[in-house]
Amino acid sequence: MPAIPGTAQHPRARRASALLAAAALAVTPLLVSTPAARAANAEVAVSADPVVLVEDGDTAAVTVTVRSADGAPLAQPVSVDWRTGSGTATVDVDFVAGSGTLTFAAGTPSGTERTIAIRTRESEAGETAETVPMALDSREAEVSAAPTVVVRAHDLPYLDERLPTDERVADLVRRMTLTEKAGQMTQAERANVAGDPAAITELGLGSVLSGGGSTPADNTPAGWADAIDGFQTRALATRLQIPLLYGVDSVHGHGNLAGATILPHNIGLGATRDPLLVAKAGRMVATETRATGIPWTFAPCLCVVRDDRWGRTYESFGEHPALAGVLGTAAVRGFQGKHLDSNRSVLATAKHFVADGDTAYGTGEGEYTVDQGVTQQSRQHVEAVDLPPYVAALAAGVGSVMPSYSSMDWTDDGLGNPVKLHAHDELINGWLKDEHGFDGFVISDYQGIHQIPPLASDSPTTGQIVTSVNAGVDMFMEPSQFERFHTRLVAAVQDGAVTEERVDDAVSRILAAKFELGLFEEPFADRSHADRIGSDQHRAIARKAAAASQVLLKNDDAALPLDADASVYVAGRNADDVGNQAGGWTGTWQGWSGDVTEGTTILEGIEDAAGDVTFSEDASAPTAGADVGVVVVGETPYAEGYGDVGGPEWAWDPADGGVPREEKSMALQPGDVDVVERVCAEIETCVVLVVSGRPQVLTEQLGSIDALVASWLPGTEGAGVADVLFGERRFTGRLPVSWPRSAEDPVVNVGDEDYDPLFPFGWGLSTGGPSSHLDRHRLELQDEVLDPVNGVPPSAAKAIAKSDEAMLEGHESHAHNILTAAIGR
């Protein structure tokens, strides 16, 4: 994803090289100061808000500000001449023309404001918005503003919140031109309109997004709200005043925002098996996101991961569709709440439609090995494995759906004819909209249509646009090529390649979401919950989620929970690193190691829980006297593509210094192995925590480890991990994916005929009493079958996995029978 200068850039991001052409409804700036005036007093600047909104019949207050370059009081007087110009408003009918001079005397403090009053006349009938451009000029100062007064649209049916949404949508669509409709289908990236926000007005853009790492200069809640309100003002300077829909990847928290509360990634939430907790966590994320002015998140990911070598494995709730469906639905309900117009709700996005977790290794796009690859499965398989989470999300009322970059190559008719999901009429128009009645809108992924064949250097081509629009995509994420997309879409409709009926359908879906979100009534940020961002209350939710996500894989001789009075030796590179425990999509697209945001590391959590703690990252410090060793190892951050095993290595975050990150692997890195082996050899009780976005193979080390924990990516609240280590909370997490025996043969999924993982799907020991009769049988079986060196035998692994599968599908009695049969009762 694109970012502000100096932060990580998505490799496909390109800035537009040409200036945006002015559309027919653009706000036209008038005079500014003359060159002679600028030369005379260039150190003093005069500014004003570019757009001033006013209700019909009220008086607009245009604020003019004078500032000196050094912040000192004015050395000499500054006069600013002003006058109203000719826009779409009619003089004497819609407003009273005016002119005059503002005088700032010598000695006036820098930052002083003066107000110009522009009186409008009340209209008897409903009208669309009208503009009154103004000219400012000064002989003594640089004038950097040409404000425009916008008289708000009023007394039209689509503005009447008492009417049903469908009536409001129909009325608005009838009033729109083709150019305005194309604008609603176009989404630009923040960084590419921040320098020229007038483009929002000129093209009538329907949406803006922040990609991974793309933040306003002031990366605070207020800074975000101010920046987005500025963009929103530009959208409201259009004739119909259709508000912007701003989107962001709040996939495990508002990851771009410094100080936001960061949850475990989905794979950790999958381990909790707790839909109520997931919904509550989603509500927390929605609250923090909406408080910054953002009403739309590109989450949750409903992918069912079938190959853990995929760089997006941690974005999946797990390898079984029932798990992804139950928890994905909970996330949707948490994000959207009961009422979308609530200041604690955001529109959710089910992604990536469909089967992005089921692509074949070696088919990835470009250098990627798995990501954006080809799903080579039958329709029956996709219906059984990949589509069920979407059925559940649609039933929950998810508002938008995002197609995958990947392709579908049905085995039913033989391999060799893959179709990009962004072009898949059968699945988008057919399965999603026609068969399952999806009435939200489909948003493309980041430049997703650029991969539709034939590829071209000037994407998006007309062919790519036509194919995708006609396949059912409604809004297009064109971060830098938004103008090109807009121009070519309009031309395609005019040429008959896309019908206006199809455009009306797309626009109607987008507008319905905006009405339901309450953006027409309140387009600007509601900041009333900004104080909750990163609050103790929210961090407590994330801490509970982190604790519930921990999966206890092995616990010989009750090594866990630890005694708070024990002498604890902590080692490993992931013990004291918030960036590593938060993972990708934190701070930037790929994330980075180190202090990426505010949070508590696992080491800090341990230090709060125990009185005698020694830390040595590489285990070089003496271990003598330690009662227990806690080794925290695993992966460093990554995201899509660059997280693929065997894929390319990222090197473009500022923290990387141009040095490629470590090669991704399903096995522990050699340095991690060394630390594990050293500590486990020297300290009698050895506990190993694996902080990672997918399983890490450590079969050879299993025999020397007393307690093994899959910590996943716990987020900013490392104290939650300490909570279960020291018994403040009991271990309840269960594996959302099967843990493989070998990095050379890592693809193992529940239901496989030759199912033989080191630890099966659904495995999870506990450090407290079981919560149900079924749990008691599962824990009893686990205690019986676990070999401390070789893991779980295949027959027991199948029983545990099948029982968990039956439980997820709602067949509790069958799950119980499977366990009792395996125990021998």
C-alpha cells in the first residue's frame, strides 16, 4: 500500500504524473496576489479555507488569516482586497455580491484572523449546491487562497432522512450525470490527493483510502480527523454534495494510527474459539477507527488457509470453513453493530473473494510463490471449503466485498484457463449477487484490475475496466490512476461497452452504504470517542484476546503455570519487541521490528508478573541460578507476497535501511534454534513461546522443551501472554491450523486422508479445569496420546481434529462420540 514520503511504498504504487483535468462542476479559483506584490513582501502570507459551507439563506463567514514566516508580528500593514465572483450561484437571487478590504495593521500578531461575511438569499424551492467563488489580492503579502462559498443543497428528496434508503438512492441517481456516477465508482489514495485535494471536487470522487503506512503528517486521532474532514469538505463542494466514503485496513486494529490498540491477528483470534470476544474486539476497533473520521474497514479476511506457506496465513481465522465462518461473522457484527450510523460502527468488508487461501504453491503472481496465485479446485471443493464463510457473512449483513488478486481455474473443465477473480462474472454477478442476493457493493483490491489479461503499461486499460465492471465490481481502488480510470470508464459507457444500467446499479449500491452510514446527515468526523483510542479499557480487551489466543501445545511435569517467585531467565529476539509481536499491517504495510507503536512486550509482561527476571536476547548471559527459562522466538513482520515462503524479501521500510529481511520459512530460523537449544540444555525447566503468523517447525527440538506455546501474533498487549504463563488466566486456546511435522512437507489440513501433523487442528492443553464435559474428554485424550518427543500419533490426531470439526459444525453429540471412541469407552 502507498505511504507518506519516507515510509513503505506498495511496489505497484505509482504517482500520477499529470495534473488532474478540471471537470465541469469544479470549483474555479479566482485571483491571487500579483507577482509584484509577492516580491514586495513574500515573508507574509494570507490564507483562507478553500471551501466554506453555508446553509441556504444564512451568512457565510469566510476567515482570512495572515502569518509571517518567522511568526513575529507584522512589520508593516497588510491590506487584503476581496470580492465575490461568478460561480453557479446567481447574484441577487442566491447571494448578495460584495467587495471590500481587510486591513491588518503593523504589529498585528502572526496568525490573526479577519472574517468576511457573505450573505445568501433563501430559496423557496429545493436546489442543488451552488458556488460563490471569491478573489483575494494583496500588494503587501503572498496570497495563497481563493476561497469558494458553497451554498448547501437543500429540500430535495435524497436529503430527507425520513425517507427509506432506496427512495433516497433512486432520487439521487436520477439527478446524476454520467461523469458524477463514474466519480462515485472511483477511489483514490490519500497520498495522491493530499497535494491536490481539488481533484476530489473536480472528479467527484466517491472514496479515498489510506493504504498501509499512509498517514497524515500529524499521525494523531485529531490529525486524522482534520485531514479527512478536509477531504470531505472538498467532496461537499460538488453540485450534489455526495460525501466521501473513507476506507482503511483496520485488520487487527487501526494499524496506521500511532497509539492505536492492536489485537492479535486473525489466526490468534481463531485460536480463541470465542465469537463473543471477537465481536467485542471488532467493536473496539470500529470505535477507534470511526473516531478518526473513517467509517469503513477492509476487514475481515474470510480466507480459509490451506497452505501455511502463504504470506497471508495470519489473516485467516483457520484452515476450516466453519471456524472462519463463525468468527468472521462475529467480526462483521462487531464492526458494523446494529446501526451503521453509530459513531462506534464501521462498514465491514468480506475479503478476499474467493479462495485466496486455497491457491497452489508455485502459481503466485510475479516473484510471489503463493499469494495472488491460482486456485486449482473443483466447484464442489470451493463450495464446500472456500465459500461457506461468505454465506455466513452475507447472512450477517456485511456491507462490502473485496475480490482476491488470485485466479480461479476450475478442474471441472480441465486446468489451463484461469480467470482473475476481479473478472469473474460467474462468481461475482452469479454466485454473490444473483444466487445469494448480496445488495452491498464490491470494491476492487489495490489496482486489482491491472492484473486482468492482457497486461499493459497504461493500466487500467479500457478492456480491464469493461471486463471488471461487467463482472460485477462496483468501486475501483485506483490509488494513483484514478483520473485515468474515471476518464476511460466514462468513455466505455459512452461507447456502449458498459451499459448505464450497470453503472446505475453500481452507484446505487455505493450510495446506499453512504446513506446507511449516516454520511449525508453527518459527513464529518465524530470525535466523541477519540479518548478511547489506546485507552486502558480498550487495551484490556486486547489483553484478554492475547491471553485467549495462546495455545499450550506441550506441558511436561506441569511446567506451566510459572511461579511468580521463581527466578526466570528470558531469552529470544521476540521477547522484547512490540513490532515482532504485532506483525504486518502495523505502522506500515509490512510492519517492522522494534517500537512500531505503543504497547507492552512479552518481557515487560513477565517482569510485571515475576520479581526475579534476567533477560538476554541471545542467551549469552549466564543462566546459573535460574529456575526456569522462557525463550521467545519466531518470525519477524511481513505481509502479503513478501511473507510467502520462498518469495521475495522486503527491504523498503525505513527501519530496514535497504537491507532485505530474512527469508521466510516454515522452520525456525537458525539463530532461534541456537537460543532454544542453549537455554533448554542449561536450565532444568524450559518454556518456549513461538511468536509467528503461522506454525514454525521445531520437531527436532520438541524433546528438550518442557512447555511449548503457540503465541501467534498477540498484538500490543504482551501482558496478556504473561497472564497465562503465570496462571492469572488459564490456557484455553486451540490450534486453528494443523501444526506440521516437517518444513519440507508442511501442507497438512484437517480431513486429509494421510493426516499426520505434529499437533492436530483443535489441539490445546489447559492449565485449569475444563469448561465442559466435551472438554474433559478432549483433554483426557490429549494427556493419554501426547508423546513428549514425537508429538501426536496419526490416529489420535484424526480423532481430535474430527471432533473439533464436528463441534464447529454444530454436531456436539457426534464430537463427543468421536472422543469417547478414541479414548476406548
